[in-house]
Amino acid sequence: MNAPAPIWKMVFMALVGSIFDYSLTAPQPPPASKELLKPPRSLATRFPRASAEFGKLLIRAWVLAEIALPFATTDICPPSLSKRIIRLLVHSQQPNDAVARVSTLTPMFFIGGCMIIIGSLLRVACFKALGRFFTYELSVRNEHKLITSGLYAFVRHPSYTGALCFFFGQYLCFFEESSWLVACSGLFPRDEYVRTCFVWGIRATLYSTFAVYMHRRMNDEDAMLEKHFGKEWKDWKRRVPYRILPWVY
């Protein structure tokens, strides 16, 4: 017997949320102050740990909403609890339609979720490859070694490749027609054409902003590593000229 659509959405969101949350969790404690890049060259290097923790709170709230509403439509949810969930989370003028949309796993939402999973797994692979050298703060650790194997033999910043991938997927999911934010929050235009333009405008703005942030952070990191490793880093750059995507950039 096939599982109903709300169950698929709940299971998928639980998987996406758990992997995403893990990839945003700092794998190492903050480095000693003497190991930090001083002074931070831009805002992109000043508050990475606090930004990640805030991001995790947003992701958890989003995942909870995307799971709670489909759950409210299932037979296993008590009617009284279902009414409370819908009353709390649905602020649309067409609540039944909104709940039905959120309970469906659409192709666009699925693609976005898969991008989150792929990007998160790339980040986790970088955690493993760098070990104690992977810190959210830009730093050169005691007895720091330049890692140039594995993913780092293809691009110099694979963790940022993962970050760009999962954030693009996140924006696809956040602003998809079947997402809680668009379908139920009541914050988006009712006209479909206007809403679509508005949503893609938000996506483009957020992704462009994040790309600029990543670009500046990569510049700071490259300058820091070049200063510390010198010729070893320059040789690696000649062998691996691409920063985040092989044969592209």
C-alpha cells in the first residue's frame, strides 16, 4: 500500500532537516585567539559561529512547520491537536487549499531538498577531510597543514561549494508554492503572477547577497593561507585553479 502524500512530505523533511542541521553545527570549538585572523578583514569573517546558530534556529522552525501541517492532515493526529496546529500555522484566506498544498511534496520542493542534502553532505565531507583545521572562524591552527587531497584536489573551497548548493536549495524550498511560508503565512500576494515574480525576486536577492558574502570570505581565506604557507599554497593554486566549481570558477 502506498504511503499518503503527507507522510512522504514529513519523512523527507525530517531527513532534510537533520542533515542540514548537522552540516551547520561547528565541528570544532573556537580556536585560540592567537590562531585567529587579525583583524577580521570584513563582516564576512567576524560572526560566522553566531550566524550559523541563528541559521539553525530558522531551519528548525521551518522544518517543524513543514512537518506539523502535513501531520495535522493525517489520521494519526488527534482532531483537537489538528485544529490547534492549523489555527496556529495557517493564516491564509483559503486555509483548506493552503494546508493541502503544504502537505504535498512537489517536484520543485523535492529538488530543493535534494540540493540541501547534497550540499550538506559536501560540507560534512570537508569536516572529515580537514579535521581540527576546519573552524568557522578564519584561523591558522598550531601545526596547521595545508590539505590538498580528496575534494581539495578538485576545488580549493569545497565547503563553500556545499554551502552555495544547500542555500540555493533552501531558497527553492522556502519560496516554493507548496512551502508553509508561501502557502500559509499570509505574507505573499494572492495573485499568482505577482506572487511568482515576487518570490523569484526574493530568491535572486538572497542568493546574490550570500554569493557576495562567500566571495569576500574566500578572498580573506586565500590571503590568510597564502601568507602562512607561501610557496606551498601558490603551488596548490597552480594545480587547482578553481575555487568552488571545476572548470568554471
